[in-house]
Amino acid sequence: MNSKPSNNIHADILLHCCCAPCSSAILEWMLNNNVTPIIYYSNPNIYPEEEYLIRKNEITKYAEKLGLTIIDDDYDHDNWLQYIKGMEEEPERGARCLQCFKLRLLRTAKKCKELGIKEFTTTLASSRWKSLSQINEAGQWAAQQVGDVTFNERNWRKGGLQERRNQLLKENGFYNQLYCGCEFSINK
């Protein structure tokens, strides 16, 4: 499903989402704090495509349940592979991850500006498996490349959100992947 916002939809923030489990507590927090997000699913890193579709369908169903708009970016894994070329053997939290975050958050920043939204953030900052400093570096870099948009560096792991994520995962029966997404993170 590729839901597109109409020009009359108001949003306070563009939320880059990697999956439903990581998004659930963040979306709940936003809605409870009168922050209206548009969800942006931009994850060309996910491999194989079947995995990408499972995660996309899960977040799409959840967005529809919450009455939120979701935009699906094009799946272009070959372009992602070219973007991280030479970094395939990097460990998790290494240079490949930073490069991956930069690509995904640059696409998010561009979409943010295109939609006329001033701020974006990412659910990547909710994962204990990811480097928050890398995510923030990539988000700030992406905002600078695009201009006229701001990256919200919020740490989505704090304030009970990690625990709430786990509760919502069980309550909603979300598919919970066992690896970050790319073929290089499988079994690591």
C-alpha cells in the first residue's frame, strides 16, 4: 500500500519508521502529546524483499489502525548496496551502519521538505542495537544537506518507551524481526 498525504493533511513531524514494533510506543507517545506524525517507511537496506514487505505491511496495518498517514518509499536494495559498497565486512555499529543511516535519513529529510514539514525524527533511535550517536550524526547531516528542516534528536529509548514498546508488541501480536534488516546483520 502506498498512501500519499493530500495537501490538506496537517503534520507536525515526519517519522522515519523501520518497523511496527519500534514505531508503536513512539507513535503512542506522539498522539498522547498532541504531535501529529506522518509515517515514512524508507528502508532499502532490508533484505530479502520478502522481509521488507512483511515489515512494511505490519507498519501499514498499524498506521491504518491509528488513523495515520503512511508514505512508502521505493524499495531499491541495489542502490543501497552501491551506497555501502566496500563496507560489507564492517561490524554492527560500524561505518556501514552510519552510511546506511545517512542514506535513509537523507531520503527522509528530502521528503520532509517536499511535504512542507519542518521536523523529522526516526524510530532507529529506539533500538538498543543501534548507536544513538551515529543516528544523530546521520540525522543532523541529512538536515544540513537538505536545508530548512530540523532533525529531532530525541532518544526514544527513555521515559519508559522501551518497556511500552515490548508491551505493545505483545498486545498487537506484531511480527518481531530478529535482525536489523540488511543481509550483513543476519546472524550477527
